[in-house]
Amino acid sequence: MKIMLNDQPLELEHPVSIATLLERLERHQPGTALAINQTIIPRADWGTHQVQDGDDILLFQAIAGG
């Protein structure tokens, strides 16, 4: 299974949840936001939302400002 994470190709053996993926990559940090295929995925859904073959994932730090 091939995905893109921040414009870098990544291969996974099988579909995993977002939370599992971030834990494996040691990228599960406070203030992190995530979009899959240009759709923001709420943090509350990370444990159940499965990463699929071909997904384009953008992981970034959310910044508040005004």
C-alpha cells in the first residue's frame, strides 16, 4: 500500500488508523493537524479513520493567530 506523507512516498503493509500511523512514525504531538486528500480529519476521528492506498496526507502544526 502506497501513500504520500508531506510529499514523501511511504509504503505500508496494510491499512492502519491515522493514530497508529502517527505513533509508528513518532509524529503524534500536541497541536498537530492532519488533512487527507485535502480534507481536514478531526483529531477525534484519528483512532478510527483508516489510511487507504493512494492517500495524500498532509501533517502540519496548527497555529493560532489573529
